[in-house]
Amino acid sequence: MYTTQDEQQLYARAKSLIEQKEVTNPEETIQELRDVVNYCDWKYYVQNEPVLSDYEYDVVYKKLKHLEDQYPELVTADSPTQRVAMGLSERFPTVSHLVPMLSLDNTYNADDLRDWDKRCKDFVNGEAIEYCVEPKYDGASVSLVYEDGKLVRGATRGDGVMGEEVTINIKQIRSIPLSAAFEKSGIGQVEIRGEVVIHKEVFAEYNRQRTAEGLSPLANPRNAASGTLRILDPKEVSKRKLSAVLYHISYYTLKSGGKVPDTLHTHYDSLNWLYQLGFPTPVKEMKRFNNINHVIAFCEAFEQRRDDLPYEVDGLVIKVNNFDMQDRMGMTAHHPRWAVAYKFKARQATSKLLRVEFQVGRTGSVTPVAKIEPVPIGGVTVTSISLFNEDVVREKDLHIGDTVLVERAGDVIPYIVKPLTELRNGTEEDIVFPTKCPVCGEPLEKPEEEAVWRCINISCPAQVVERIIHFASKDAMDIRNLGAANVLKFYELGLLKDIPGIYNINWDAIRKLEGFGEKSVTNLQSAIDNSKKQPLNRVIYGLGIRHVGETMAKTLASAVNHIRDLYDWDEEKLVSLQDVGPKVAASVAHFFHTKENRHMIDLLDEYGVNLANTQKAAPATGELAGKTFLFTGTLSHFKRSDAEAMVEARGGSILGGVSSKLNYLVVGEDAGSKLEKAKKLGTVAILTEQEFLELIGD
């Protein structure tokens, strides 16, 4: 798309435009700004190589928007500012595809592929065939139409002949160009096929946000992509951060006097051509082979690394590379004869929903868990699946006795996609949610703003066990050998009743238990004794206060000399701390004002657990003293905990979220909402990992 010289000139122009104060020629400047923004979008969303910092990009984009607002007569449909339209669509009209979007024939093993290879050769009288192999992305199929280089229509697959026209939502996908230089090749109209997908990390982060807000998580990236395309509010679509991969030119017309470009004689060359024009295509994953056995070997090897890809894939697509051969082979009413899908081993299966159990967590949240007939999926036998909350059960219309479709993608926890309602026979039963805690029998409560029911009995046995497990965990008091199994065993035997009881265990009784020799007992004793010396922030985190994670625990610990100081803090004073909002303040104040919790703290003090802030003696020193940091996205140079330790070792501090108090946001791959919020604030310095390392001199 750009030569090295083009890129150098655009980069230099971008820097110049950032510094430019006055505009003497609005039309020329607007076009230059558009060129720079389009170039930056291409580098970021297609090449994955950002050339400007987020702040610099925002400066250029805002200058373009400001000038277009001043001179509305200069606004064009393909301007980068025109991706997001105002208001909601009432509905999506139905449109006809220029060429029907057929399905693919499927193969599942080497023999199937060899049979297909033989059929292909029969159609071309035994000529040698070159095959092109590319990932089969698991998303939502779309068709894009460009006329005179401008994107004029985007549509869903629909029934293959007709689809829904979702152009405004397609424009929210930053990797899809709004215009491209097709005219240089003599192309008038062109239809391009592709798949709209969601990056795995983006999907996971979005679901974390939904869960934190008490909303039901989205089922899977494929359904999320498909559903997002049909959302009526384009601004909401933009928030979902869809991506796209374009893999086929299905139709094109030539302008008067034009001839077929050399790049449109093979599939491989056509996708490389699209890539050069700025389109996201699978060129980096595509391979060509002249022998079907080489294709088979590649397919088998690729399946082993499918989880390493940033997007979900469910197979590979093998295509005859030469377009002339494709035309000779033709199509059936269902699928092209010149292409076939090699499907990976299924990660979906059906099973029967036997019952639903209700589990109580350490904060009292009651989670419905589906128990299903054991079924192997993706190398794992699945028997239990979280249903998250009552709303999910109602939305999916699940019943005891249903045959359900279960899916497991990558390392994602298995989930129920849907019940197969057509298989119901009338014996299915409603799932009845308890009104009382299934463990202690106390009434359950459900705050209006939340989606989960809670047991508010702090002495509920289930909560007690989960709190002890959390307190002893690696990130809290780090008591080795006191894992979930031992905690549960000790609790059921009456040897451990609460958190303080960890420090008052009857060791003579422990020694009598099977599997606890003298060495095991000595190791556990040593681990418990060592935990008494843990810093205050680990104690606070280990107490399991709702909404208090590791970072917030550090904030609270650094604000006091002793944990009992928090007894006197009200919500107003807590909110004055860095990164503490009303929800956190209310939870912390409630915890430390509760009589039972104060009694627990007294016992911990009596047993010798450190409750003082021994690390507060001196003010922070170092080159980062007084500076605040937050890390987001997937870091490739270091673990997040290691990066945070680097900051703290140099006197800086870590925040738990983006706010006006944040100085630096360090961004890894696929950063989510934190990056967007930081951009909107405009006061946060946004760093790459390399810029962070340069800042700290490492």
C-alpha cells in the first residue's frame, strides 16, 4: 500500500501537523490529515505496528475533526471521522449479494482431502494443481462492496443470497478501509468476502467488564461478532473492537478500456494485492503447496498450534490457487468445487443437563452450576459448567433434562451455548432458584443493581471455607501446603473453623491424619509461622473484602500505620485515597465497622500476625517517586507483577484503574477499555512496553 518513501513522508508530515498552529489552506490540510490518519490506522490495525503514540494520534485525529466541523462542505463519506454516525438505526434492510455466498464442503481427515484432490484433478484432466491453504476464521461472514474505490455497502451473509445491509456497523471496524486505490488497476466495482472476528484478549476483557457490571458474559467470540454486527447503535458496535479478515474477491468489473490485472490470476496474488491496498488478509498465515500430502501435513501441524493464534479458528480452507482452474471446476448449488474446509476436531458436543447445583462463594455470591453427563470436548472431559447467574439461565431458557450444546474453545472455560429445544419430550423441569442459602439456610438477597443472589450470613460454612482458602492463597498469605483440599478436610473434621484458627491448629490431631507424616506437619507449621511476617497489604487482601484486590489492598495499607486505623475511617475519608471510589469505600467501611470482623482481627493480632504497616517508615524515593502507573493488555516483555515491582522499587505506585490521578498507562497487546478511558481523559501519558523500559532506564 505504501512504499518506504511514502511512509517516511507520511510520518514526517504527521509530526509536522502535530506542531502546526495555523491553517492557511483548509482543504489541503484536511486531505493531509486524512492521509495521515488512514496511514496510522493501516499500520496499527493491519500491520500491528503503531507509528505514533496514542496521544499523537489523538492530536492528529482531533485536528481533522475540528477542521471538518469548521468546513462541513469539505467532509467526504470516506473520511476517517465518518466511521461513527449519530443516532440509532431503526432496522437493517435486506440486500442481494452480487454473487451468492455459498457454503464450503467439509473434510475431517486425510482420506477426505485425498478424495477431494482426485476430484479436482478430474475436472482439469489431470493437470498439476497448486493449492493455497489459509485459516478458517470462526466469526461472522460479511460481504463488502466498493465502487470507484469507496466502501458503499457491507452486508451479513444471511441465507447466502440475501443478507442484512450493515454498512454503518462495518465502518466501525478500523481495519476495514473506507476507500482503496482500486482505480489504479482499472477496477470499477468489486465485492470482497471476509470474516468479522473478535480478538481473544479483547473478548476476554469485554466479558470481564460485563461480569464486573453484573451483566451476563457473551457466549463466545463467534456469536459476539455476529451479534455485534446487528446492534442498532453504531457507537456500541465501536466499543466492541471488532476486527476483520478478508479472504476472497468474489466479483469485480473493469472500467472502460481496462484489462484484468496480473494480480487477479491467482487467489494467492489477489490477497497479497488486497493486503498491499491496506486490507487485512491472511497473507501471513497462507501457504502454497503443489502436493496434497504436503497440504495434509500442514493441516495436521497447524491444528496443534491453533490456540496460539489471536483469533478463534475452527479449521483450514484449501483452495485451488489458479482462478482459471476455479472457473473450469465451477460450483454446485451448495458449494464451490475448487475449495474445501478441513475441520479441526470438534470443540462442541451435546450432553444432557442432569441437575443444577448452587455454590456459595467467599463473598456470599450464589452461582448456579450445571451438572451434565460427562462429555469429551477438546481433549477434556466436561461434567460441570458455570451458569453465572439466574439471568443467564432465564435468557437461555434452560431446563433440567434438556439436551444442551456445550462448547469449549481454546483454554476458555466450557459453557452451554443453548438447549436443543426441538429434542424436548415434555419431561423437562424448570430450574428453581433457591430463596435460602443452600448451605446455611439463611435468606438470600439480591441488590437491584446486581445480577447475583447473595447469602449475607458471614458465618455460612461455604463462605468460611472459601475465605480460608483465599487467605492462605499464594497472592495473599502464601501458606504453602494449605490448599483447598486440606482446608476442606480440616474444616470437615472440626480442626479449622475460621481464618484465625489457622494459627491455632491442633497439631497432635493433624499428625494422626492419613498422609500427614512428621515432615508434612513440619513444613505446614513452618509455612504458617512464616506467613505471620507477611506485609500488611497481603493481610488486607487475604481478608477477602469485597471489591478489594491486590492493588487496592496496597493503597489501603500504605494509608495507615496499623490495620485498626481503618476502624475510624468513614466512606468520605476512604474516597479521598487514590483510586478509591464510592463502591469500594462503602465495602471497606462496612467490613471494618462490623463487630465480627474486628473480633477476627483481634485474634490474628493475638496469634502474632503482623498487622502494622512496617513498610511505611520512609517516604517513597527514587526516580519514579510520586508517579502512578497502570498496566493493561497482554505484556510480552515481562509479567505484569514483575513490571509493577519495577515501578515500586523506583518509588512509584500502582493504581487499580484509570483516573485523573494516573500518570502513566503502559499498554501491551490488545489493550481494552482502560486505554480508551485514558485517551478520553487526555492527561495520561500512554507508553508502549519499550517506552516504559526506556523511562525506567532498564
